Amino acid sequence: MSMQVVGVIGAGVMGSGVAQNLAQTGHHVLLLDLSETILEKAKQEIQNNLRFQGFFKRETPSDNPEDVLARIKFTTDISVLREAEFAIENIVEKWTIKREVYTQIDAICPPSIIFAANTSAISITQIASATKRAPQVIGTHFMNPVPMKSMVEVIRGDRTSDETIAATKMLLTQMGKDCIVVNDAPGFVSNRVLMLTINEAIFLLQDRVASVEDVDRIFKTCFGHKMGPLETADLIGLDTILLSVEVLYESFNDSKYRPCPLLKQMVYAGKYGRKSGQGFYTYK
């Protein structure tokens, strides 16, 4: 069975990337957010990305930007999710906000729909507890930028069914992606390791052990990483990094996840990385 209509909740960097990827692979997308301003920014971002389609080197049913955009409905009306066969949530990494959203969509969406949480660190089992359909809740941790990344970390919650996993794999295949299925724990595999690494790299900077450039250069030249941890932090967004580290700290009650004070200071100053134009590096 081919899923044709997919709801995407949250039109930020990740949500707009997921929507673009879906539209490029022939799906009809319902892209939902709170304001027209956010949706207009997402539309502009997708248009800009499509102008550089040749750099993505993706095989898609249509490379025509107008055709891709025509398959995305930008809306603030949550009731459109009644039309969706699958929903992917990409909102801020705060449990109180996620819980409210899942309660709302659980009451609106058809019984057969699957909820996929594109979350950085929050437990999928915890997210499922906010719904009456725990077997149909799964984690789909996409990587940024979504249209260019072929692998997705899929997280099985405590009650996620085999049918939900199979349907999720099918949708990801339709999107041109592969996946690795892991069991549920805060941060999963990727971010439980990555967030700790980034946070420790920021401590190194705070302690004046090395410069931003040298920290990143060591990881790229010694370990063959394409990006260093501080470059990666700027790409993800320092606000998202802080929220994710706070989730890990609260979830495990382990001091090794204590957020670096410098990270907090930069977020409070609005230095989020690429999306704000200033993080550990400056972006035009």
C-alpha cells in the first residue's frame, strides 16, 4: 500500500525539510504550523532549496519546483489532519508542548493513522502515553538537511506494533531512505552519544583548552568526520542542543549530561547557529 497523504506538524527547519522530501517523492503534504508567518518562511526556504536541486543529486518524480510546491498545503488548520494517512511531528523539544499537541491530534485524526515523532531526545514511550493509540506511535529521527540524508533512525516504543514499524519502513522507502530500528531510551543511539560529545566540546571551549576551529579540525583530520562537533551544533541549532541535553539530564539524572554554562549563555543571547546567523561561527 502506498501512502499518499502525509501530515507534517511543525514547519521549522526539520519540518520543512521533511515536507520537501515527501513532496519531491510524489506525496501530498499537509504542512501545519501556528502562524502564517512561519509557514511563509518555510515555503520560501523550500523554494530556495529547490533552486539548488542539482546539488542534492536526488532522483525524484519531478524536479520542477512548481510541481513540488503544488503538492504541499501550507495551513494553520489542525483539522486537515483528518485527511492524513501518516503524521510526522517536528515541534520544539519540550514535553509539555508535545503532550498538548499529541492530545489534540489524537482526538482529530482517523483511527488508522500512525504518529511518527521526529524528536531529538524525548522517549517515544512517553510520547505514546499522551495518546490512545500507543501501538501506532513510533520515532522517526531524520537527519538535517532531510532531503540530503538517506538514513533515518527509527525508534520502537514499548508498545509500538510490528505493523507500525512495517508501515513506517514502507513510507521511508517511498521517500528514498533507509532506516535503522533501535529500542526506546531518551536520546536513542545517535543523540545520546552526539549531544554528550557536543556538550563536552563546548566545555573544552569554555575551559580554553582549544579554539573553535581547532576542536573541529581535530575531529575532521584525526577521525575523518565531515564536520566537527561545534560545526554540527551550529547546523542542528544550539537551542535544540540545549533542550536535548536538558532532556537527557532530567531523564537519566546523571551529571555527565549537565548542560555547559557557555551553551546556555549562547542560547540566551540568541546565538542559535546557522538559523540565527551566529553561533560558534558567523553565517551570512
